[in-house]
Amino acid sequence: MALRAEPARRATGLRRLLAGLLMLVAGLGAGHARAEDGHDLWLRYRPLPAAQADAARGHATQLVAGTASATQAVTRAELLRGLGGLLGHAPVPADAVSRDGAIVVGTPASSPLVAGLHLDLHDLGREGYLIRSVVLDGHPATVIAGNDDIGVLYGAFGLLRRLQTGQPIDRLDLRERPRVQLRVLDHWDNLDGSVERGYAGASIWDWWRLPDYLPPRYTDYARANASIGINGTVLNNVNADPLILSHAYLEKVAALAGVFRPYGIRVYLSVRFSAPIEVGGLKTADPLDPQVQRWWRGKADEIYRLIPDFGGFLVKANSEGQPGPQDYHRSHADGANMLAAALAPHGGVVMWRAFVYANKPGEDRIKQAYGEFKPLDGKFAANVLLQVKNGPLDFQPREPFNPLFGAMPKTQLMMEFQITKEYLGFATHLVYLGPLYQEALAADTMEHGKGSTVAKVVDGTLDGHALTGMAGVANIGADRDWCGSVFNQANWYVFGRLAWDPTLSARAIAEEWTRMTFGNDEAVVRPVVDMMMGSREAAVDYMTPLGLAHLMGHGHHYGPEPWDASGPRADWTPVYFHRADKGGIGFDRTASGSDAVAQYAPPVANEFASLRQIPDEYLLWFHHVPWSYRMRSGRTLWDELVRHYTQGVEDVARMRETWAGLKGHIDDERYRQVATFLAIQQREAQWWRDACIAYFQSINGLPLPAGYAPPAHPLKYYQSLSFKYVPGYSAW
Ligand code: GCV
């Protein structure tokens, strides 16, 4: 033993020296913060500070990891790459533990060493993992174990995350398992390479060169997703091109599935309900027609021959002009169940969207989904999930939670969040969405009394559902930094982490991301996290404070247009939502108005309906109140509105100052991008404030409260602005 230990120590000493030199070289750059372009996301694996690297190196001397499966191979490769980058040198691959500080990776089935530890892995289920400091063959070691290869891969990312966030990796005893089963990105990517509501360039899917050409970007996409536990991707837009179901495209899909499979990511497709007509040449898509059912069964069989682990279908039906079962006087359940029957023999699922508002023209738009779906509770097949947007309208800066959560106990409801910032300043505004997601998940539906949170509906614990899911509309494009800005990466990140565990805190995740993205310098971490945490409220303030909604520009949703009353539908226009008149502002959704409050459980409905109880942030969502209405603050509603609009702009100014204070601590390229985008954000926040105040003032004729600057331009100026070729929107 002693003889063997000696050369190992010498080798370690030599390696330390080399590592030290490497750190020195890296450090030379660190002084003036080396440029980065954001491409590496949060998986940068840049060298840790010397003290931390020194401490960790002794716990990463050897790597005992199998390569029998593709997932095992990528797990091993990720650990070598990550540890190598962070610690200056990678652990030595080994078949057995022969010295202190080995990392042993595997399942009881894949690794005799793991099996020999007789770990209790039972409660980890599928995809769960544990990381534990153990003693193996007399040597202190770290084991990363799970019941399946994917769990172990997640564990490997978990260990790397600890290091990246500046935490020690000794004396570990961590157990993690996902609380939500399907953690899915929804790409609104079109087959022509454009992305609906995409602000980070063209689609990353190069359909033209698929299935042959598989650039490394696809693998990096899979790595990034796996690192945060995302296990599914819907490749194409819910406004689906039926061509995706042609054999040629399915072969392309199969090629992508092959890249993602080792990372535990299944592919799903958005399908157009009328595909049996467009692709199959049938005369109908009636879900109760046996020919149609046969066609879908045949299509499912074809897909599974190509992609044995295909996830299933996402469907937008009878919504915004998309075809659906109602075209044949059938219900959403008839449609969903027909597709579910085709997928069931293969283990696939249907994610049927609840985003509908077409049935009853004249009825308050936000009430319509509930009206259509609530009566169908309990009517969906076992492999159907109803995919519900977080709020009842459409991804606004702030909405109350969607009343379908808590109203359909016999249905598997999955959450749909938007990661791309369609209504939140596109790619350029810095708006961290963690607080928005957390607010929605923590909302109490009161379905079974206090504590019946949306998170518990989504993770299935409230009503005892096993099949659960969370989807996020992706913000990913072909831009070098994937998301159109460094800070947008945090929104992809926080979505994944909350899908893994909806009870995690948005602040803790922001901190994690910041450390992984910008390093562990406390002088950077705290201000950046504070800035991120305040950013969503700032956007609410300069866009739609106090429960206002949908004041954005027509169609493209860029910038303010609160005056817009143009067609083709009243419920696409800002005036429909804010209802401002000489007397007051807001949408009366109490019993004296549309009575949307009645869609919530009584305690929630009572709170929202009561002017005394309703939180300020939802006031104008549920109530039409006079401009002179006295707020809790003592100010009139008008004064309060102006105060919020102004506050939003000031908050962005403060974000700019915070960022300016970090110059020199952040590499130049990322620093300059963020600084430029914050300048754009401040300009646009001011525009939002001024345009909205000018417009509302033109309605109420009231003076601004003392000390508040008038809008920079007359209302006519803001109304004259028009924008062509706005990204993410192509209805020209
Ligand atoms: C994919 C909103 C967006 C649309 C989107 C739709 C949906 O209306 O503006 O671009 O379409 O939501 O979620 O289906």
C-alpha cells in the first residue's frame, strides 16, 4: 500500500503544480475579466479560485464511472470536462478505488461498487439521485448513485453545481428527486426556421440539413437541459405545420431524438388536429370517425418505429383559428382521447392546451377556458394532461393564477409558463421570471382549504395524480448566447429548476445561476441577485401596474398602445382590458360585472371581489374604480398609478447603476451587452410610462401629482409610432 501510495502522491504533486500554472494563466486574464460570449451558458466550468480548487481536488482524484450505456458515457464525459475545467485537472479515470478522493458513479445494476454500498435508493424513484461521502476499500470517496442512469447523470450535474456555486464537496449527504414528471420545453419554432415570439434569432433546428447534419449545438442543448432536469422537448410550434408528421420530417425528428436520448430528453411534437386531411388525404378529421382514428393509430405506430421513446403530442385545438374537435361538434375530451388512444399502446401522452377563448363571443375573454374545460373534468383519458397557462389571459407581466388550477381535481393539469418574453420587453429587457413563476406556483387555490397551492396541483399531490408536468415556452434561438441575452439564460435556468421542484425559491435559484454564470465573487453575486429579484416588479410597474393587462402594441406586442381599439377582435385590444373612461379604470369582474371571480374557490373569490381585501396588484384586473378611489397608501388611484409607472422607470435606472458598479468585475463582452440592453430598457420603460400616462390623462383630464414629470411628448407622438418587422411576429 505504502509503495503504491508514494508515486500517487508524487503524481498528485506534479499535477498540482501543473494545475497551479493553469490557474495562473487563467488568472492573468481574470484580472481584467476575460471576454465571454455567453455560449457556454451556466456550464462554463471556468477555474475555481485557488483555495476552493485546492480543497476540492482531494475529493476528485479518480473517477470510477462506467461507459456501458450512452448515458453513462456522457455522464463520465461531463464529469471529466467539468471537474477538469473547475479544478484545473480532471480526475483520473479508473476501474477501482485505489486512493483517497475517488468519485464513484453508477446504479446498483451498473456498478458493483455502488451495489456493494447497499444504499437505500428506494425513495429516489426514477431520475432521482444521491450524492454521499462514503468510505470504499478504506478510502474516503464520493458516490453519485441513482436507480437509473439518468438519475446518476442528474447527480453528476448536481455535484458540479455545488462546486460551481462555491460549496465544498466533502461530507455530503444529498438526496434529490424531481417532484414533477414531465419537465418540458415547448419550442414555438416553425419549419421555415422562424420562431413565433422568438427573440434570439432563428430556430436552432436546421430542418433543411437534418437528418444528416447534427451540429454540436444539439448536444450542448441537451447538456444544458439535462443539467437542470428538463426531460422533454416539443420541437415545433403549437400553431403546427402538418408537414411535421410526414415521413421525411419524422426521420429528421428521429435524428434529433438520437442526440437527446443519452441526456434523458424525449422529443414530442405539436400536431395539427386536421393532419388526417392535410397529410393523410382523408376528407375529415372528426375524432369519432373510425378512419380518422385508424389514421392516427397508424401515424403513432410509424413514429414509434422511428423513435421508440417518443414522448407524445402537444395540441392547440379550436384556439386562435386552429382546427379542433369542435369543428365536428365534438368536445376537447373527444379530441384528446382519440389521440391518447393512438399513443397509449406505446406509452405516449397527449398534452392538450386549455388556451381557448373562441366559443362565446361577448363573454369576458378570460372566463372562456374555464367555461369550456371545467365541465370536462374527469373525462380525459389516463395519458392526457391538460396544459394550462399560469394566468387566465396570456402570459402578462402579472396575472392572478388561472382558475382552472383548483377547479378540475379529476384531471391531470400541467403548468405552461412562458420563458420567452413576448409581453416583457422581448430579449433586451432584463426581467428575471423566477418571481413570476414562484408567485403563480405559490398561489393558494383553496381547493381543499388553506395550503392547496398551484404547486401542489402541478406536482399532483393535491389530488393524487401520478402523471404530472410543467412546460415552458422556450426562449432559445440560433444566437450565439442562445437566448438573446445573458440574463435571459436565467429564465431558461429557473424554469428547469422549478419544474424539478416547484417549491424552490426564486432567489436561491437566481443566486445559483449568478454564481455559475458570473462566478462567486460576493461583490458581484449580491447586487446581481438583488437586481434580478427586483426586475420583474419593475417591468410590471412601467408596463401594467395595479392589475392592468395587455396594453401592448397590436399583434407584435412591442411597446405601449393603450389607446388601441382596432379589429379584428375586441378582446385583442388594450381598451377592452383596461376599460378606462372619464369616471375610472379597470375591468369589473365581480358579480356586478363579468363575475369572473366566481371561477375561483369561495375564499379566493371573496378576497378578489372585495375592494377591502384585494391586493393592490390585482385591483384593476377585477374592479372598475374611480380615478379618485382612495388606495391603502392614502393616495388616489390616479396618483398611485403615476407613482407606479414612475417607480418602474426609476428601478431600471437603479439597475443600470448597479450594473455600472460591476464594471471590471464582469468580462467585457458580457458587461457591454448588458449595459447596452439596460440603456434600451430604460429608454423603453420611459416610453411605456410616458405613453400610458399621456393616454390615461387624455381620458381623465387630471393633473399629474406634484413632483412628477409630464410625458416627454404629446400623446399624438406616441400614437404615431409604428413598427414593422418586429421580431417574433410575422402577420404582415
Ligand atoms: C403560439 C398568444 C401568442 C401567440 C401564441 C398563443 C398561444 O396569443 O401571441 O403567438 O401562439 O398565445 O399560446 O397559442
